[in-house]
Amino acid sequence: MKLKENCKWSLVVPSSMGIRLTPTAHGQPVHSSDNLLMQATSAETNVASIASYLGLPVKVLTTFVKGSPIAQFIKDNLRSRNMDFEGKEVEQGGPWGYRHQINIADSGFGSRGPRVWNDRSGEVGRTLNVKDFDLDRLFEHEGVQILHLSGLIGALSPETSAFCLELARAAKVFGTKIAFDLNYRATFWKGRERELREIFTEIASIADILAGNEEDFQLCLGVEGPEAGGKDVAAEIESFKGMITNVKKSFPNVSVFGTTLREVINANEHLWGAIMLEGADWQVIQPRPIHVLDRIGGGDGFVGGLLYGILKGWEPEKWLQFGWATGALATTFLTDYAQPADEEQVWSIWKGNARVQR
């Protein structure tokens, strides 16, 4: 895939930043925990962390609650991840006004699966508006190689839906490649199904890279595929291929399609695989056992590694391998995002080499 050259930014992601609260006693459920760890989080910056930690220039388009200590915490965290950011400062409007989203989650353990409780009332990210950003400066004068969009932001509110659509249209005009991770959430779509189907279909029609699981492709784009949450994903690979083939027929301008394969043995052991269609060529990684410390962010890690391989100009086979490994890496962190030390660490995971490095 040929990317635009001489760009200031390798990757740009629009995002609604928030915090995650997790029991400090790892593996314990929230309702029986007295102490919680606070971390800054969003699905889109989970993706972008692979590139930012490995030295590529990344920018986050977001919005903040003016004067909020949580906003300051988030800004400091993004700086620590080597990310630039830009966003409007929105007045809180009193105690019942705007705030940053809160995810309250545990990691699960063994036979007890993780639970996530989303508290997004008054979320400031719902106000994201294209008028708050200079798209000509961003795409034409500074230059962006890949714009990564998430269906979470696309469906967050009517304002963010329009925001993502306008970003995609602008990126297309200026030759920026568009990556779209569908990320279907039923609660976001309720009552807006027809509206969001039209918006997601238009974004997908001009995207270059399309990612999602079996549920995402079916519910966001109306494409037939295998039943979500299958017990033997290795046996369903041909069904996944058929689904992606159907998506390609509907969206012929997309160059790369990617999806993960996950079979949950228990909370701490998964079978992890991946499929990619690049042009007419299939790449398949059969599900392999991985050990899971915290599963949240594994899919984002996969997309981040896939995009990193594209940004580095590697052969397509390596895109999927690196994405598989960064997804597996993400599940070894208590943060939602992977923090790769270097490429060698990622390739060691792919090779199954967990020996000590001295």
C-alpha cells in the first residue's frame, strides 16, 4: 500500500478520552474491591499506542473539560505515550455538566469472566465537532499518512457521527489513507440504526483499511457472516473468509480487510488468531494459545500493529504477524494499551520466544 510522503503525522486518531477504574488487587471483581487504579483510556489511543511507543508521530483529535483535574491527568498520560493532541476546552457547566467518560472494569480470573460497566453520562467527547479543527492545515499543510476512525466515535452522538464522516471525506481529498475499525456497540446504535448504517456505509465505501469482528461486519454493514462467539473459531475460518469476501463485493475500494479470531478457554487463556485479505491475497494465522493478564485492548492492539506494519512499508504477511503479536502483547498489560519496548520484543512474541533477555 503506497502512503502519502513527507507528512508530519504518521497516524491521526479522533477520540473521546476517559478513565478506567480497575481493582488494584488484580483479578478481583469491582464490587468486592476497596481500592481502584485509575488509568487514562480510549479505544482509539489504544490503537495509536503501538505506533507512538515505537517512534512514529501520532496525533489525537479530542476534546477536554476545561479546568478538570481528570483532563490534566489525561493530557499528561498522552504526553507520556509520545502522543501530540489537539482539542477544544469545554466549560464543565456545573456539577451536572460535562465530564470525561468512566469505564469501571475488572480483568476476570479463571472461570469468572471480566465485567465492564460504562458510565458515559455527560461525556464531553460527544461534543466533538469538525468546526473545532483546521482540516486544511492538518491534511494539506501538515500531512497525514493514515487517519484511523473507530465506530465507537462514529456512533457516540449525532455530532461525532458527522465529525467522523467529514474527517473521512477530507482525508480522501488530500490523499490520506483511511482505516476504519467498525467497533459495533448495541447501546450506541439503539434508535439510530438507519442513520448510523448510512454513515458507516459511506465511511466504509471510501476507506482503504477495514477492520472488525464477525458481529461488526454484520451489524454495522449488513453483511452475512458466522455466528458471533463461536466455540471453535479455527473450524470457522472459511466462514470468516466468506464474510470478508462478501464485504469486499460491497466495498470494492477497500484494499485491506482484517479480523481477529478469538476462542476463550478461560479468562486467562485464549486461542488467538487473525485473518487478512490484502488485494486478492489471503493471510491467515491459525488460533494459537496466549496467556491473558487483562483482555481489554487486545483487539485495539491488533489493529495498531497492523497499521504500524503498513506505515513501515513491510510486506503484507508481516502486517498480520505484527498485529497478531501486538494484540497478544496488549493482553499482558494491566493498561488497556500495549507499551512495546521495541520491535524485537514484538517479534519475539510472534516467534513464541519468552526467554529472558539480558
